[in-house]
Amino acid sequence: MSGMLYLCATPIGNLGDMTPRAVETLGSVDIIAAEDTRNSIKLLNHFQIKTSMTSYHEYNKVEKADYLVEQMRQGKDVALITDAGTPGISDPGEVLVAKCHEAGIRVTSLPGAAACITALTLSGLGTRRFCFEAFLPSDKKEKAQILEELKEESRTIILYEAPHHLVRTLEELLDTLGNRRLTLCRELTKKFETVVPTTVEGALTMYETEEPRGEYVLVVEGKSLAQKKEERQAAWQSMGIEEHMAYYEKEGMDEKNAMKQVAKDRGVPKREIYQYLLSK
């Protein structure tokens, strides 16, 4: 019988958020794969867990995943933990999970803390629909492309950011997305937890006189559906009706359906488009 992989969420700040199930599991598995063993040993010592650890991080995620899969093939149970939060969320755990699935090894997740969800629920912004981008890429071209995509995003947007990059990221958000509502969350679940509902401009003003400290989660308002509709209608209104019709006919629509869609885009009755085209 092969072993299995346990994805064990760990506290993002407050040790009281560690679940009894996670403590029990970490104490019973054969190996704990940890993002940073120097950091995780403090957690294990606090809960008097003696299980041996091995490192599993961004720079060894492929070869170490192969090693761990082989250990599980031999019957050993492995628990994966990150420095804080749920493994697989903004860390290389997804590689190990994928390799376990390929090898037919069972994987289970022990739910617990996740900074992105904690911040979302604290934000006061919409929670029904959201997207998680984690840290924006360091590559300028890739980052610009993602920001351009987020410009049209109607869901609430969740980002992670380090303190020394925060102001630059806020400036980029303002340039691309405009002055959206924003909730800044830092030091979540810790003694100095801070949640600041503001705007992108408001946050930039705040950090003109205050130095960013701690790890941040930025929860950004998505573009409203009403605003997207207004922008689309404005774009169609700037286009002539004949050009508008030609656009849909080029897409393969027949004249009747194109006329119907043009009327819908422009917010007018179909007969108005029909009469206009008759007069030409």
C-alpha cells in the first residue's frame, strides 16, 4: 500500500488558528515537507511535534517532488506545510500535488488559514465573485499584460505585496485600473493586524508620510458591470451604424441578427436601425 500526501494549513500569524487535526496529522506522518525548515521548526516545537522534516521550496520543487512521491510509493505518509497558510496557494505545492495525481497517490487537504480569504472577508468589498492574482510578476512586460487584463475584471481582485514594493504597485494599479476602492490588509491575525478601507489614491497619499511595514494583502474593487456596459455603449456610439453592422456581418452574422445585435449594443429599438439603413 502506498502512503498519501496531507496538505496541512498552518497559521498565518496567530498560533491559536492551528487546528487539532493538523497537529495530530503532523505528529503521525513519516515526513514533513516544509518550505523553510528553520521557520517551521518553531511551529513544530510549539506543538511538541517530533516528526522529521525535509525542505520543499520553489528552487527544488521538481526533484524533491519526485523524491517525495517515491517515498509515498514505498508506503510513507507525507505532510506538506508552507511558512504560513495553505499549501498550494502562492507556493510550489501544486507541483507535488500534480505529481501525486499522476502517480495514483491519494492527496487530502486539511483546511485552515489562507491570507487571501481572510483579507477578502475583512475587506467590505464584494465576496461572491473574486479572483486571486497573488504576487504580480517581476517581469515588466508580463506584469503590464496582467494589469491590462485586470483593468476589465469585474470580480473583486486579491493581490499579495511585499512592503518594499507596495508603493510602486499602488502607482501601477492607479495608472492601469484607475482610482478603485481598495482595502489594505497587513499583519493578518497578528497583534498589530491592520485593515484599512480606502482607495488606491488614498493609499498612495497615506504612504507619502508612512513607511509600509509587514506583508500586505490588497483587495481591489472590480470594474462594475454597469460601468463596463456604459463603456461598451460609448465605444459603439463612436462607430457609425454601417460600420457597426459590417463588424457583425464580418463575424458571420446574417443581416437580421446583425441588426438585432447592433440595436442591443446601442440601446435602441431594432426598428430604428432598420429605418436608418432603409434611408441609406
